[in-house]
Amino acid sequence: MKYLILIIFFFAQTKLVYSNSNIVYLDVQFIIDNSDLGLFYKKKVLKSYEELKIELSIKEKKIKEKETDLKNKKNILSKEELDKNLKELNNMVNNYQILRNKYNKIVIDDKKKYSLIILKNINPLLTGYAEDNNITLILEKKNILVGVKALDVTNDILNLLNKETKNKKLLNEN
């Protein structure tokens, strides 16, 4: 009997909060990739990547030349000279791999840095958007299994971010 009274009391006190709440979702990665600011930073990362790639290709070409030269002289060189040249080639390869890893890390760090800058600009926009449109919860699209397309506010936030980018003139950064 006590349990029945307790259950009735519990259900009587519960309110259906979710029926009055306004929940929406957005695709943050889409905004990062397709906003004016995101495209600007993507170009900067790509330019940096291309410069690093050119430098790596020059080093790779030198390694291939050294390897070809060593193969051609393999029968002519003495064992000591061959070992010395092989050791030199291995050092060149190791240095190349270290440099390639360093450059990959630089590109990844740049992508992370620029994504964080974009997210810092999105956060106040989301807060203002939620207050203006009486939204109680904004979820990220990747965490949504199924949702009505009408609840997707990605394009609204994308447009707000693009306007904010133009207003603050964020694309003129170096």
C-alpha cells in the first residue's frame, strides 16, 4: 500500500517538461567546413601544406637520386664505401621521415587551431540564437540518431556566422 501511494505521489508531482521545451540540432562540422571563415582557414592550411609538400618532395628526390647512384655504383665501390653510403642513405631516409611527421603534425595543429577559433566564434552566436528563438537545448547532429529536418538550424547558424565574420572583418587576419 505504501508503494502504491508513493508511486501515485511521484507521478502526480512530475511535470512534462519536454513537451514545452524547444530542442534543435546543428551540424558543427558542416559549419566549420563551409562557413566563410572555415573556407578562409582551409585555404591557409592548404597553402601551408603545399609549401611543406614541395620541400618534402625535394628531399625525397634527393633520396631517390642517392639510392639510384648507390645501385649503379654497387659493384664498383668497396665494401667499406658501400656501407658508408648505405648508412648515409639510411640517415637521409630517417631524417625525411622525421621531417614528414613534423610537417604532418604542423598541419594537424593548424587545423585544430583554426577549428577552435571558429568554435569560439560560434558559441556566442548559439547562445544568442537560443535566447532569441526561445530554444532550451541545442544538440550536435552527430549525436542525433533520427531527427526532423525542421529542427536542423545548421543553415541559420551558418548564415549568422558568415554575417558575423563580415561584420568583425575576421577574414583579414594573417
